[in-house]
Amino acid sequence: MLNTEQDRLKQYEGSAKLQQELISALKKQIDQLSMVRVALLLVEIGFFVGLASSNTDTAIAIWSVLLLLPIAVFVTVVKRQNKLENQYNFHRNLLWIFENEIGMLQGKPNGYDDGTVFEDEQHPYLSDLDIFGRSSLYALVNRGASKIGVETLAKHLATDSNKETILGRQQAIAELTTHIDSTFDFRANLRGHELNRIEEIQHKLNHQLVKQVAFTANQFLQFYVKLVPYLMLLLFLAGLVFGGKVWGVFGLMAFANAMLTYRYSKQITQVYYGFSGSSNLLSSYAEAIAWTERYDWKSNYIKGLFHTQEKVSGHIKALAKIIVEFDARLNFLLYAILNFFLLWDLKCCIKLGHWSSHAGTKVAVGLDRIGYFEELISMATLHYNQPQWVFPQINEGFSLMAQALGHPLIPVEKRVDNDYVLEKSPTVDIITGSNMAGKSTFLRTVGINMVLAYAGAPVCATQMELSIFKLLTYMRIKDNLIENTSTFKAELNRLKMILKEVEVHSNAFVLIDEMLRGTNSKDKFDGSKAFIEKLIVLQIPTLFATHDLQLSELEQKYPAAVRNFHFDIQLIGEEMDFDYLMKHGPCTKFNAAILLKQIGLG
């Protein structure tokens, strides 16, 4: 059984090698068919020369028929080559996915979006806990290629949740992990498409297509379009047999068809706009939706993503097929032939009208499912890549217990894990310690794992239990020259936000890292002490990291409401050894003087 990151890495490397072999074989077949297409073109030119040099009706008829043969073979070859090219692109996408997973397990950046657009310094915890942006939790988790997928993931990392939803998501993520091998196919079908393409198609289906195809409801138009192919074939065969004036009638009919197409050209263009060249895109979406329909899902959370038991993928494939036919208008020569003799564009518009009347709304709703599955698959991939992480137990009431809790963004070979348990009643836990000893990292470790837990994801721990808290942080406070906000003013604004939230939310959990850095030491101590005492009165559990040892003395005044912890160093001569392990009691060893001396100030 694969139980470590290294096991996952070896598996991904094997999968990437297989994709490289498949890509090489497909490229060879595609190149061979390209040569066949060139040969058919040369044959067609030879037949055309034969037709041009003919001077009898019989010879003209023979050469005319012969001219059709290379075209028929050419169409078959093109279809085959297009199919191979689609497979080629699919396997290239798979290769990229496996190489991206390999890179991430080796510490390289994620090739998917890092969520920078979702950063919000005013949010209660996002910027302090590195949830969005470069080297963030979002960058670690995200595997989304659709707008709904990336936005849904952002929502679950940034908003409050409840126990029922969390447990439902845990079950869904665990179930998806059992199908992880096939989720790579799902992701490959979606990679490379524009982020908001699903929304554009949904807008077309919901607000435009029905009105745009309304002109095709004309019964006479539908009848004539259906009749034209048979009529033109009959005239063509009659021309071959009788020649003369029959060819004139054939040409007149072709001209009439051209005029009819021109008459509706504006409506046709409106219908086609928004679908142009999207047949491969729709086929990819159809495959992705078909994947979601393939399994008998047990999770109620996943079942809730289906608005109908009908196979939406079949409707999307039907739409893709119509758009493939419609795309023929992109070739000028084919456009003329198909519309003069078959009224091709009008035929496609009528097909879209019929399709829209019974499937348009279902597809528009069903496309959302792609993004929702993408978000869950992102979490399932995290669960798969980190097999030693666990799903936390969500409790009622008041509790937080974690064993071997580590920071998920720190590589496992550098990570130091700590245990942490809240008392049965809320306490302010004051953490003192040396510079760079691990105080801030521990606060972020607790906070970021809580975010994972509330998103329904596994956490970086061997065991974790917690109740639902309203997470509030005070860590990276910045001034703002544009808004004329000093560091101290920014700190006051943050404290005001926290005080407002804790008054409203009795389940608040506060993380404070070195409070009031922008003022003098006396005001800093007085303000910190007053703030701690306010939290004690409100019974708000808090982790409070500070260099101010005087604050640790509050444990003597409030023995039931204040606990002391610390991170220290071991001094070996003038060398410092950090173990990054949290210990009980206030810190007794500091290193600022040593650090200053190392840069020439001691």
C-alpha cells in the first residue's frame, strides 16, 4: 500500500513515462495521415486536370464522379486525424498534470492558479494565514480550471461552515479519493480552456439561443431545408444522364439556395457566435460530465450536486456534434458548396433550435457540476498526495485537540510537529520565546489547519478534534501610505475588528502575534494586558505570542484563565540550535543579543 509522499512521487513518475510513450506513438500516426492528405490533394489535382481536358459528356461525367472519390477519402482521413489529434492533446494534458504533481511533491510551484485574486487584507484571517497568493494554502490545493471550480474552492477556505456540511464534505472527499486514478482524466479534459468559458456558454444557452433560433420555427423553411439535399442530388444525377438544360436548372437552384442563405445570414451569424470553434471544448465538457455520471455515488454531498438523473453529457455531445457540422462554414470552399447545395447553415440552425427546446436549460444547469467536482477533486488530490494526514473529528461544544500538528506548507523533511490541547474552559495561552524559535509559525499552524478542517479537508496531524470556531487573527499588520494609515493606526483598526467580532461571536478563537508593535513599550504592555483581560472576561480562547515576559505573569493573577508556553533555543557556544518544540511555562532563554552581535552590533 502506498503510504508516503515518496510512494506517490514514484507512481506519478511512472504515469508520466506512460503518457510520454503514448504521445510519441500518436504523433507518429498523425504525421503519417498528414502525408496521406497531401497525396490525396495531388490525386485530386490530377483528376481536375483530366476533367478540364475532357471534351465529351461521357468523359466529363466520369471525371466528375472521380473527383468525388478523393474528397470522400480525404474527409475520412481528416476525421481520423482529428480524432487522433484530440487524443494527442488529451494525453499531453495528462502528462502536464502528472508532471505538475511530481513538481509539487518536489517543492515546485503549482501550475494551477494560486488564488491571488482572492486576497483580502480586511478578512478576519486570510492574509495572516497565507490562504491565498503565492506559496499559499490555495496554491497547494487548487486543481481547478473553471471559474466555478476556483471560486468554490476559495469560498470554502474563506467562509464559515457548519458541522453537517463539514462532515458531508469529508465523506465526499474520501469517496473521490478512492476514484483518484480516473480524476486525472477528468482534469485532463478541462485543462487549457479559458477560465470563464463555461459561463459564456451558459449565458448563450440561458439568455440568447432561444431568441436567436426563433426564425427556424417557420414550417415552410424547415420543410424546404429538409427537401433540398434530395432535390439537388436528383438534379445532379439527371444532369449526368441528360446534360444540357438540366445543368442550368441545377445552377439556378444553387443560386436560389445561396440567396436564401444570404437572406438569413444575420440570424445565422448570431446563432453561430459564441459557439464558433467550440466543438472540442464542448466534447471535453461532455467527457467531464460523463465522468461524474459514471459512478454510483454514496456521499449525500455529491448526490446533491446532481439536479437531475438525466444524462446531461449526452445532450452536450449532441450539441458538440451540431457545432462540428456548423464549423464547416469556417472553410470558405466548403461553406459555398454546403450552403449552395445543402443549405448547411440553415440546417444547423434548425438542429440547434430543436436541441435548445428540450436540452438547453438542462445543460446550462448541468455545466455548473464541472466546477463543483473540480473543487472536491482538488481536496481529494490533497488527501491522496498526503496519505498520512487525517480527517479531523468535529465536536459539539468547546474543544480543540491536536497531536503532531504540522504546518501544511512546510516540506515534511523540514516540518516540526507539536501537540496542542485546549482546557475544558477557554484560556488565553501566552507564548513567549526567542526570535525565530517558532512562535509565529505555531500560531499559523493552528490557524491554517483549522481552515482546512472547516473546509472538510484532511489536516496535517496524526489526530485532531475541534469544535466550530470563528477564527480571528492579528499577525501581519501593515501601514498604508495611500490610505494615510500608520502601522499603529492599522493595528488599532485590526483590534477594533476583533473586539467587534468577539462581542458578536461567542465561539471566536483569536490568534495574536506580537500586539501593538507600532508604539512604545509601556503603551504596548498596557494595551496588551488590557486586551488579554478583555478576552478573559469574554471567555474567548486565544493564542497570544509575545516577547514581553511581563505578560506571562498574568498567569499568577488569572491561574484558571491564563496558561504559559514557550519556544526556546539551545546555546552551543555562540551557535543557536532551534528545536521548534513548544514547551510549558514562560521562556527563559533569548537570542536577540546574539543575533545583533552576529551582524556587528554587539
